[in-house]
Amino acid sequence: MSTRDTRTPRRGRPAKVDAVLRAACEVFGRDGYTRAGMETIAAEAGVSTRTLYNHFPGGKAELFRTVMAWSSTHVRDAQLALLHRYLDPERPPRPQDLERDLVLLARSWTNLTAEFPAHFAMVRQIHAEIGHIPDDVREAWQDTGPRTVTRETARVLSALAALGLLDLHGDPERTARHFALLTSGELAQLTFWAYAPLPDPEADAIITAGVRTFLRAYTPAPPRPNPGTASR
Amino acid sequence: MSTRDTRTPRRGRPAKVDAVLRAACEVFGRDGYTRAGMETIAAEAGVSTRTLYNHFPGGKAELFRTVMAWSSTHVRDAQLALLHRYLDPERPPRPQDLERDLVLLARSWTNLTAEFPAHFAMVRQIHAEIGHIPDDVREAWQDTGPRTVTRETARVLSALAALGLLDLHGDPERTARHFALLTSGELAQLTFWAYAPLPDPEADAIITAGVRTFLRAYTPAPPRPNPGTASR
DNA sequence: GGCAAAGTACAATGATCATTGCAGAAACTG
DNA sequence: CAGTTTCTGCAATGATCATTGTACTTTGCC
């Protein structure tokens, strides 16, 4: 445990804050708010305990609240980027490619759980701590994080619906949530929010099945049965 | 609640164990494992701290593990009872009544979150503590709790599918999970696992929409252009 | 009544931990 | 280089808490 390991960008003061936030996310996510020790966080960040309190005069509680906002915007941005990469209404897929694109999107979303494990561990802790988090903090977190992704997904799905690729049955945000539930939602539940990951083939099967279920429920009714197209 | 077993653990003695378990579930659910104090639990149960250790020599950890199993079997039994009340393959619904029955089932399942708030708070804590729970304890909990409900739901859905009421598209357990996700799953997500409940009308809208989505995806092959299907 | 199991009150132990103050070292800025 | 800000090591404080031993009381049963 030397004080000089991992990335130690000695340049610039805000660099320390970043290391602290990363470490705090890790430790809070692993141990939970109460069990997590300021000393542990400081050590993991390669920083002295005192520095923690210099940067966060509000102590542990302020640090936790800051980490909540910090990690959730990171992941949200990643999710939005993937959403727009795989579902761009400006370049809509051909109808027969929609399933492929939805699978790619769901797959890349679930891959984020492997890229940001500390964040998703934090989410579990937030859920557990929810009764001890001030209402406004909780609302702000939901609003900048999950709700934004749902809203933006709903916008994209609406655009695809306008192109005749989907039938949202009235409520775009509900459709967006249904999509997320049927793909990453089922995986999250089975893996304890990525704590105990599933082998890739099984994860793929779940995602594919989820997307198929989603499409069976949200594909527009064909205007007319066409004798040429046989379904698998 | 009316959990009145009055069963005797060793000899004919008013079993305080039950009060302890109820209190522990309450406190663990509200405060989490680490923050919860043995003294608080004892006070809430109306017993002395010492009695806690007399009944659970393993201390806090053993108490937590016991509460996990205890509360999860309770809720599981309630869920199974509702499942069989509203979806009994022995008395299958007419096709046009299936949606009604599924809505009733989903509604009554979500009502359980109001009847056993402490249990669902415990579930949040279990998710948060998952990294600190021995693997076999976690597996046993999942197996007697959630997985049993999924398996039994899958069995019932399979029976309905055999009667031509549903098309499971191959995997009964996946279908069961999809049903739960689209109904109680969405509600759980939006309400932080029933911590911040939604007004009844909104909850009803979510459940109804979820069931409709489920049925759109799992209703057997679209009615063929065949004149025989309209009659009873 | 009288015995034994079960429960209680209380104090003590030992450990962990958030938080703060301080004096000096290090890094950055002009 | 001098000055200022930031960081660090260390020690101390005060608080909480799980756990245990002991002596005493209650309760159920014969």
C-alpha cells in the first residue's frame, strides 16, 4: 500500500478529487455506506484522510452524495452514446434489421455493467440506503440518471414509431422501460446487478429472447399478410 | 400482521423468537445490516439484548441469515397462494378472461409489497450486502424464495399453454420472468421496491399496460383467417 | 412448593470509526 | 526564489457498538 500507485496524476489539483471519487465509488459500492471507512477510501485513493475532509467538508455524507451524482452522470452519458449509436432515427434501420440493432443496443448496455462495476454496486447501495438519503438528493439523482435515459430512449423509439417501425401503443416512456426491463432488467435481476455475471452465451440468449418478446409486443400490425415472407 | 404460529421452539414457552425475527426484519430492512444495532432490535422486540444472543449464538450474522430465510418463505407462500388462486390450470379461464386474471394476479402480487414492507426492505438490503453473504446462504435464499416462485409460475403458464391459452415460445421460466418484470418489475423499479409507493391509479395503469404487453407477446399465433375461431 | 429453563439488568471489554487540530513537507505560482 | 496553497502524518477525542459474564428474576411444569 504505497502512497504512490495506480494512476497518480500529480499534475493539477483537481486530479486528486477524481481519484478520491473513483476510490469512494469503489469502496462505497463494495462495502456500503456504513461499513465503508474513510480511511479505506483515502488509502484506495492514495490520499491522506485529512485531504478527504479538506475537499469534502461535509464528511462522509457529502462524499457519498457527490459520488452518487458523479458516477451516475458518467454511466448515463455512456448509455446515451450507445443509444444514439445503435438507434439513430436519422439513419433508421430497415425493418428486418431492427431486431439486430435492438440486440446490439441491449448487448452494449449490459456490457456497461462490466465496464462500470463500481457504479452498479453503488446503485445497489443507493437502493438500500434510500431511506437515509434526503428526498431532493434522491430526486436529483433519479432525474439526471435513469430518468434521462428513459426519456431519451422514449424519444428515439417515438421517432422510430413515426417511421412505422414500431407501434408504441400510446406511451413512449413505458415502452422504453419495457424494453430495458426485458433485456438488461432480466439480466440485472439474475446476476444481482452484475455482481455474479452470467456466461456470455446465457446472457446473449436472455437478451435475444427479451428483444424478440419486445418486438412481438411492439411491432406494428402488418397492414396485410404477405404470402412471400415466412417467419422463422 | 396476523402471523400467529405460537409454535414452541423447545418447550411450552411463549416463543419470543418470533417477535425477535419480526423486529429484526423491520430494523435490518430499515437500517441495513451494519447500521442496525442489536440493542435496537432487542428493544423493538421487547426483549433484552442478552436474549438475542441466547437464541442466536452466532450473533448478528446468524440473526440476519435467519431473518433472510424466515421472511422469504413467508412472502413466497403468499405469492404462491395468489398464483394458484388467480391462475389455476384446473379451472382455466376463458380466453377472453385471461387478461383479467393476469391483471388480478399482478395486482395482488404488488399488493404484497404493502403487506410485507419489511420483507421488501430486507430484499434491498440483501442485494446491497450480497458481497458479504456466504455463497451457500445466498443460493439457499434464492432457491427457496424467488426461484421457487418463478418455477411454479412457469409450471402454471406451461399448463395454460398446453390448453392453447398462451404460446411460451420455448422457455416457460423466461416467460414467467417476463411476466413478473413487465408488471411488478416495472413498479418495483419506479417505487424503489415499494419504498415510495405510487398512487393506485398509476399502479393500475402500469400493471394493465404490462399485462397487455405480455399478452401481445405471448398470445398464441394470430387468429388465422379461419371462420371457426369466433364461437365459444 | 420447587426445580430448571428462559429471560432480564447491568456493567465491562475491546474494537472500530468519523472527525478534528496541528505542524511540517510538497507542489504550484508569480 | 519567496509565497501561497495543498497535502500529509500523527495523535487525540468522542462516540457507537457487538459481545460476554454474572447475578438475579420470571415463568412453566411436575
